[in-house]
Amino acid sequence: MASNITLTMIKPDAVAAGNSGKIIDLIIQSGFKIQAMKLTRLSKEKAEEFYAVHKERGFFGDLVKFMTEGPIVAAVLEKDNAVEDFRKLIGATNPANAAEGTIRKLYATDIERNAVHGSDSDENAAIEASFHFAGVERF
Ligand code: ATP
Ligand code: MG
């Protein structure tokens, strides 16, 4: 059976802090294969589209502002059980609750500036991979 995929974004806080390389190394060492990767920056419209599910939440405006403040690293990652295993690797949304050794425990600042995104289902992983990458950009 083909491996599953998940979509990650190394968020503007972690890119600006110079933590992209360490996070990418941790991802590879944890058994994920990189299918696609790029440094890019979300426009306000694209950030609102990506996080549309949260548009009624009180933190939505701040989240869009944060996600557009600087470049991100977007990547498609492949592994058996990719979505669940990657959510385990990144840790809880709030780094205060994230397990030791997780990416958010290591590199997040707070519940908003939390270093990385990970897809929450196989269906959303496919949607989010297509959001960031054309077919010819995936290997
Ligand atoms: P992501 O979707 O980025 O992987 P997540 O699935 O762990 O994170 P979500 O509930 O989907 O968490 O929230 C999306 C993002 O919105 C969070 O990663 C965080 O940056 C921000 N966020 C979530 N909850 C809050 C909050 N209470 N206050 C401020 N920002 C928040
Ligand atoms: Mg989420």
C-alpha cells in the first residue's frame, strides 16, 4: 500500500528564529520522506483560505496576521500513518502542553506562535498539499 502524506508549514516564527534546518532534520530523522518543499510567503487572502475553518474564532485575525508576517517553509511529507505520526512529532497546539522532545516543545513560543502546522486528516492533507504545490513539484 502507498504511504500516506501530510502537509506541514514551518511557521514564520520558527523560520525567523533560524530553526528551519533543525526542524527539517528532526522530520527526516523521524522517518518522513520529503515529497515537496519550498520557502514561500502567504498573502492575507491565502492565509484566510488556508485557515478558513477557524474564521469564526476570536483568534482568527491574529492568526492570519502571524501567518503572513514572514516566509514559511511548506512541505509535503510521506510516511505510513503520516498524519497521526506527524501530529505526535509536533506535539500539542499549546507548547505548554506539548510532550518532551516534540517540535512545539522545542521551538514554539506560545499557543499562537507554535512553530509548525500539521494536517489533521488524510482528506485535509490532500487538500493542503494541492493548496501549496502543483503536481510537477512533488516527487
Ligand atoms: P495547525 O492547524 O496549525 O497544525 P493545530 O491543528 O494544532 O494547529 P488548530 O486548532 O487547528 O491547532 O489551530 C490552528 C492554529 O491557530 C494553531 O496552530 C495556532 O497557531 C492558532 N491558535 C489555535 N488556538 C489558538 C488560541 N486559543 N489562541 C491563539 N492562537 C490559536
Ligand atoms: Mg489544525
